[in-house]
Amino acid sequence: MLEEELFEMAETATMVYLAWCVLESISDDDDDRGKPRSTWQKKWLNRREREGFCAKLLMELREEEPELYRNVMRMSSKQFDYLLNLVKPHFAIADTKLRQSISAEARLALTLRYLATGESFNSLRLLFRIALPTISAIIPEVLDAINKILVGDFFKKPFPKNEVEWEAVAKQFWDKWQFPHCIGAVDGKHVVINAPPNAGSIYYNYKGTHSIVLMGIADAEYKFLYVDVGRNGRFSDGGVFTRCSFSQDLNRNDTSPAQISTYGS
């Protein structure tokens, strides 16, 4: 797999990890909850296989506008198919006499669209023609499958704890990228949220939105050494790093990377 494709798959793994951290706090606000059903399934939902997002627009973009497809799904159609083949065996899909099950393609596309945009479940219901309770069940199912499959490829375990292990990380950066004296690549992402009641400016960030922060440290092969999720959006990158447990371990010298200075000298 090309380096660019590995990087984009690493981004997917990051989003999955983040989604697991924040999904419990998200509610879909189903206005129909608790009301008796007048029909087993609404007619417009039944037209999903013919008129839904996956059946029409996504297929058109795949064939006619590959760059726009990449923008919508945050990956190419080739990468989507690769990921689909990995996760498909983990889905329990079976048609019944009453209705046709939701395809593996639609389940994955729904989840990736949710990860990429943070769209509300109500919006995704209209786009994919899938009922709210079903969306609430599909997204955790797909996240669990992706997590099980990708965690070994993109999350380095165990976390380096001594000088020898950090030396190996530094050697990777020098051997692969000729980047000296490096034990990790650090970056962060603001994840937009609706501010909790009475939160004031606690989550307000420099971009003018409310957010929580995801910070990750990766090795030379895009595998995550460390992830910190949940800091208030008002914190700068330096503020997030200073308050994370990794930084505190560094200050106590618990992780022992301080003496790494050989590669690239």
C-alpha cells in the first residue's frame, strides 16, 4: 500500500478512536421515540436500495468524479473497497421476510460519513434513508469492527517505557525519513461539538467554534504511540500537551526518552 494510502488509513483509525471516546455523549434526539408505529417501516425508507445515497449519488461520484468521491468519503473508492473487505465479515447481516437488510457498503459509508463530517443522526437518516434507531446501532457496530481490524496496524503497542524502546522509535525516524533526534510526530485536531449548557467559553477555540481536542503522537510508520482526547477547545496545542499524561511522565522522567540523541548525529 502506498504511503499516502497508509496515512489516510491512519486518519481513519484516529477518527474511530475518537468516535469511541465521544459517542456515548451524543444523542440522536429521535422525536418519534416512544410513539407506536403505524407501519413496520416508512415507504421512503424502503426505497433505500434504489434511491438512497449509496445507490445513486455515491455510485455516480465513484464512476464520474473520483476526487469528489474522495472529498465526500475522505478516502478513494479503492481504499473504501479495501476497508469494506476487511470489515464485512464482522457484520451480522441477514434479510428477513419483512424487509431487506442494510448492506455492508451502506453501513460502512454511513459510519465514514459520520466520522468525516459529524453530521447529526437526523441528517444521516435523510441522506441514507435509514431509521434513527438503526443508525444508533450500526455506527457502534462498524466502529467496533474497524477498531478490531486496524488497531494492530495503526496503534503501536505497548507504549515505549524505557530508553531502549524509545531508541528503536528514534531509529525508525532516521532509517525511514532521515529525520534526526525524533521520538514522535505530534499533532492535534479540534472536534466541533455543541457546547454543553452553561459552559460559557470553556470549549470556545480560536477558529470560532466549540470543540474538544484530539492530540496524537505517531511513530515513523504512522502508528500511534499515544492519544489524548477530551481537552477543552480553548487550550492551545502547547496547553494540551502540557496537561497530558505523556508530558507529565516526561517531566518525571518515567518514560526515559531524555537520553536519545544518537540517530542523525
